[in-house]
Amino acid sequence: MSTVDLDRFQFGMTTIYHFLFVPVTIGLAVLTAVLHTAWYRRRDDGYLRLTRFFGTLLVINIAVGVVTGLVQEFQFGMNWADYSRFVGDVFGAPLAIEGLAAFFLESTFLGLWLFGWGRLSPRVHLVTIWMVAFGALLSAAFIMAANSWMQHPVGYQLSDGRAELTSIGAVLTNPVFLWAYTHVVLASLVTGATVMLAVSAWHLLRRSDADLFGRAARISLAVLIPGALAAMIIGSELGVVVTKYQPMKIAASEAQWQTCQPCSFSLFQIGGGNRDETPTKIIQVPHLLSLLATNHWNGQVQGINELNAQYQQQYGPNDYVPNVFVQYWSMRSMAYTAGLLFLLALWGGWLLRRKRIFESRWFNRLAIWAVLLPFVMNTAGWMLTENGRQPWIVQGLMRTSDGTSPSVGTATVVTSIVTFGVLYVILGVVAWGLMVRYARRPLGPAEPVAEPDERRPQVATY
Amino acid sequence: MDFALVWFTLVTLLWTGFFVLEGFDFGVGMLHGLVGRTDAERGLAINSVGPLWDGNEVWLIVAGASMFAAFPGWYATMFSAFYPALILLLVALIVRGVAFEYRGHRDSPRWRRNWSILLTAGSLLAPLLIGVALGGLLRGIPIDSSQEFTGGLVDLLTPYGLYVGLTVTVLAALHGSTFLALKVDDPVRARAHVLSRVLAPVAAALVLGFVVWTQSLASGWFPGVVPILAAVGVIAAVVLVGPRREAWRFVATAVALGGTVATLFVQLYPRVMVSSTNSAFDLTVQNTSSSPYALKVMTVVAAVFLPLVLLYQGWSYYVFRRRLTLADVGGGL
């Protein structure tokens, strides 16, 4: 493995890991805020108990999300120094704005919410959890703006061998950003709702606080059904935008070696990956790829070979084909898990309507295991996005192999991969253990939240 | 308007703010096992920074992101050069961050002891490593004409950098013990006082040594206002040992720690990283900064959001201003 491969492996590893926690944080923060609001409005102790219960899960999850986020920020400079020099002028701004506008908000208000029970007035306390949710959503926006610039650079000019910002407005209205951000927010809501549904299902199976967990299940389904559907629709629209700006990414994700018109969608095939241009197609849907990629029944989709030849003319001799196998199966893993989640949610919705969600053991058993699906979905989605951009680190402007740190050797990168690998595995086991432990605990008692009083003992949270 | 200077000042302020705020929760992390003999007492110490530490750490994140945005060349060279130190720093920060959150989640003594050990180690290591890196910026490391670090691990461990690391670590410990004396009740408060009394003279000696050593790296004999502030702050911390002087002593330790960190940046300007190979290869504000437009955009953003941040973070300190007693953590989570 060359240093650039190791650098990529490290970035992929730490980013995938970080993004296991991020969507749970965003989704659960919004859902916890919804529960808290329900309690504030109705003064029904049941919602208070649910708020505290899911708030604890949120906090366990945020802890890992925050600390692994530090690695994300540092490793641009550590492993990708030449990339940082090249893009800092444009790419750094959204990261800095993220910190100033969003991350401060999220962290400070998380402390206020967590320790604010009985110290803040109920109304102000309610505002603090919404600030946490808002901060998390805003934070994702700036990160997605930065990432989208790597997919489709806008609002810059090249000068002195680097990209310089010429329009922050263009960066923040990048069409890739607008669609991708909406897509990520929806996927995060789906993730949070699935976690809440799985935990509720576990308790419903055991009839512990069935009434309250039934309410939680209803709220999560109310988010999950429209959320999963919207995530798929927006994702498909994002695909059309990407076909325009990164046609190679789409061609590779369909293992479409030759240009086609109309194009059928390959649901499942054997082969067709790297350098295999004649896969054994098992199931195909006519016209579907044309429709998905171009929004037209008979739309043309350029093939990998044609695009590669075109890029070679434009950018010089090189191989411009990403790993097609990874691309093809990432796309399908993402879409199929999203579809499964949507079907499960529909089933849950139907059971709710028939008032049979408490009895249906099969639904609840499946809903528990479904908690794994959004993580597969999210990871596959990012593999699709980032692997599909290769060999570029910034589409059309800089190659990944030109972005690494000249002063950092292979041994150093290996050391850090091993260090973070070991640390992340241990952290994952501990966090998972705590999550499961707290998810299986019965709901806490309905302690009344007293009127705010300065002198009253602070609720110790740690 | 010289936006590069504005951003150098902001980066300085962010690093200084980071140490002034996170400094005390580093200190509390280091000392919680010493000031707390029982589990409840240790929990009390940790809870005193419970609602605050996470917001404090964001100062580091924003300091790093600001360097990336305003001085990409500085960010790239510094972070790739100090690679080994930064891996260790990240491990330390990850471990202590998780320790804060997870320590109280189980009732087993072994679980809590292990997290306490990790919290202590992470809190000790983090300021030490940042100090080594910041000291290295001023003392100089091998950098060639293309702004690339050319040295190895040994070049990063300059005696001056190590001394700076030691100084800020001891200052953070003093800042933390002072914070505990201010924020919690006896018997933890009394032990924090004892620790402050022991730590203050050590910190004072280190800071005075730091001011002299740093001056020897610069031209002229007058150290300037910021180093003098640091020295005055730390001497005030030695003098203000009385049990009712905690608030003032906290101000003094904040000034001492903030002044020490700011001194490094003031002495650097207009350089941002000194090359020990050749002073012609020094990284400067000019040769590492972003374009005027990018800096202008960021200045507008900072002008809007930084005051807001100070406002709501200040408010959160106000909300949690009350002194904590053992009764607060009595139940023990």
C-alpha cells in the first residue's frame, strides 16, 4: 500500500466511525426536543420520563461524536497538508463558521440542558434542547457545504497554485450542497427514529411501560415513514444533480461501462466490477436508470469508458475510473436498506392504525434488529459519495495523490491508523455496552421537576 | 484594514481563551483524584466542570478551524509537522472527554477508578502536548524553503517547547485547584486550597523563567506588556492565598495562564512558525494567509458570532455559578 492509500484508509476509517454517531445525535436531538416539547405542553409525566430516558441515550452518543470530531478537524492538516494549502482559502471558511456559529451553540446548550433541570425556568429549559438540535443541524450544514465544494467546486478562482474564495454565496448555494444537505438531514432523522423505534420495540416485547413506549414508537414511526420516503426521493434527485457534475460517479455506481439510451437499472448482478465490462445481469428494470439519473424516460447516461476517454483528453493521461465494485454495491446497500426501513415503517404504521403494535411480536422483533440498517445505509451513502469522486480529492482540480502531507511518512501514518483503530474499537465496545445497558433499563420514575430555585441542589449528571 | 493581522489577533485570542477556559477543567481533571478521597467527593469535583467543559473545548476546535481558514499554510505545516504530538493529543482529549461522560454511568468502583485514571492522564497530557507544540512554533523547527517540515521526532522535542509544556500544565493545575476552591464546598475546597498553596510558587517560578527564556529568544530587553501581565498574574496568585480571596485568585490564575499563552503569539508576530534551518524560511502572517476576500468574509462572521458566543457562554457560567456541596451529588449517579 502506498502512503496515499494509507492516508485514504485512515480518513475513511475515522470518518465512517465518526458518522456512526453523528446522525444518531442529530436525529435523537430533534426527537428528544419533540418529547420535551410534548411534556412542556401537556405536563404529562410520561413525556418527561421519555425525555429523560432518550436524553440519556443522546448524551452517551454525543460524547463519542464530539471527541471523534476533533480527529476529523485535525487530520486535514496532519495527513493532507498539501490539500489544506490548496483549498484552505475556500474550504476552511465553512469549517471555521461551523465552529463559531454551530458547535459552540450545540456544546454550550447541551451543558445547559443536561444540568439545567430545576435550575432554568421550564420554558428556557425547553429552548436549550431545541438549541442543541438546531446547533447539530447547523453544524451539519457547514460540513456539507465544505464537502460539496470538493464534489463540485464553485465560487473560487485559481491563483498562485491554490483555490481562492471569490463568492461565499456561491459556496452556500452550491446545488450539490442544497440537495446533499437535505438528504443527510433526512437520513439522520431516519437514523434517530429507527434507534427510538428499536428501543421502544424491545420494551414493548417485554411489556415494560408499554403505554409510554407505545407513544415513543408512534412518534418514531411518524418521523420514519415520511422521513425514509423523503430521503429516497431527495436522494434520487441528488443523483440527477450528481449526474450533471460528476457523471463518472453515477456511471461507476451503476457499473455502466458503455453509454446507454435508454438505460435499464441493474438490481443485482454478478461481476461488472473493476475491469469486468461484461457482468452477468440477474435482474434489470428497463428505463429505470434513465429515469433516476436524468429524470427522463429515455435519458442518456454516459458510460465509464467514454467518460474516461473524455477526461484523459481534458486532464491528461491517467485512469479516472473509481473502484466500480465499491461504487456499485455502496449504491445498492444504501438504497436497499433505505427501502427495507421504509417497508418496516409502513408495516409499523399499519399496525398502529389497527392498534395492534403491542401484540405483534414479529414486528417488534424485527424492529429491534432494524437498528443496524441505518448504519449500513449511512456508511454506504458516504462510500458512494467519496469513493465515486476518486481519483480526485477536489473534482477536476486536485488529485487525491497530490493532496497528502509531504513530510509525513508511511510509518507515521501506519502508527496513527493502529492507534486510532485500537482506541476506536475499545471506545465502540464501551459506548455500545453503555447504550444497550441504558436502552434496556426501565423508564425512570416520574420525579417532579420543581420550580427553578437557585439554592436547590443541582442535579448531578456525572 | 489589515485582515491578516485581525485574524492573527483572533487566532491568538482563541488559543488564549481556550487555555483560560479549558485550563481549569484540565486542572480539575488532573486533580480530582487528589482533592476527592471518596467517590462522592471525586464526583463533586468532576460535576463542578460538568456543564462547562464541552463548551470550553470548542475553543480549541475553533482555534484550529480558524487557522485552517485564515492561515492554511500555517495550519498545514504545523499540523503535519507536529503529527506524533497531535496523535497523542487527540488520544488524550478523546479519552478524557469520554471519561467525563461515562465515569458516572456505572456504579462499579472499578469502572469509576479506571475512568478516573484516564481522566487524570488525559488532562495532564493534553496541555503538556499543546504547550510543546506552541513552544516549538516560537523556538523553531527545521522547515525548508517550500514551508515543509524536514526534521524528525527529536526536532519536535525542543527543550524550550518542553519547558513551555511544563509551565502551562502546572498553570492549568493551579487554575483548576483555584476553580475548585471557588466552586465546591469542604472538604474538597480545603484540599484544593492546600494544593493551590503548593502549586502557586512552583507556577510562579516557572512563569518567571518562561518570561526570561522567551525574552532571550527575542531582540531587546523589554518583554512587553503581555509577558509582564503573565508574571504579575502568577505573583498575585501566590499572594492571594487567603480562603476568602478565591475569586480574585481565579482572576489571577486566568491572567497568568492567558498571558503565558498570548506571550508566545505576541513574540511570534509577524512570524507564525520559526524555521530553525534559515530565518528566510520562516512562515509569516503574509506568506501563509488566505486571500483578502476570504478573510473579509470570515471577519464579518466572527464579528457577528463571537460576541454571541461570549454572551451565551457567559450566561451558562452565570447559571451554574453557585458553589456545589456534597449534598448536590449525594445520591451519586
